[in-house]
Amino acid sequence: MTSTSEITIRLVLPDSVDINSQVKGALEITNTGDKKLELVSPNYNAALNLVVFDSLWNQVSANSLDKAHIAHERFELSPGQTTTIELADLTFTTGTSRMRHELKSGVYYILAIYHPGTTRLPEESSYPFAVASNVEKLVVN
């Protein structure tokens, strides 16, 4: 689990999955500060990236699925509150492209990087540019 002075994020994945099946998981976001926070949804463009490494810690590239424009969503977290965002698979949206990691059989290490944002554009945010999660080990059978 990694944190800034105001939020902590934790990636939760199963220990293993069968090849060609969806990797269902969750991203837990906690407000560890003493003020109410308004954050950008991890589903929004460029708010969440999933970084995948193989068993030798080589980065595994994601495949571009298509162009995407996700509606700008925000949510609030009170001090001490945690929200859980369900992840249906290893898909995320970069600035304008929907990306997915399609994994072969093997052992992988996965890290979530979340930009909580305070405005519509990440470069205008007053929060840290990014917050990294814990690293989760995933075995694909």
C-alpha cells in the first residue's frame, strides 16, 4: 500500500486466474487526510494506469483496443472514508485510447497508478501527479 499525505490506494486481485479469463479485482481508495476530498474517477481518461511486469520484471505492454472518451466523473471522500472501484479486467483508458493487458500463462506482478486529479486536466491538478498502489502477484494458469 502506498500513500500521499491525503490518499492511499490498494490494488486487490485474485491469486490466480485461468488463461483467457477476465481478471476481476478492485482498487480501494482511502482518504487518510482530515479534509473532504473531491477526486476524479479512476475510470476517467488518464486517471488510472495498470503496469504489468512478467516474472523477470520486464514490463508487459498493453494492447490498444480503440479510441475512447470517458465522461468526466468525480466523487467525494470524507476523512477516513474508503471507496472501492471494481475492476472488470486489466483494461484502462489513457488520454484517448482504451488499453488492455492480455496475459499468457505465467507469473505477473501488477501495479496500479492513479492520478486523483482536482481539475479536468491532470496537468492542472494540485494533488501529487500520481499515487502508486501495492504490487499484486498474479498467476495465469
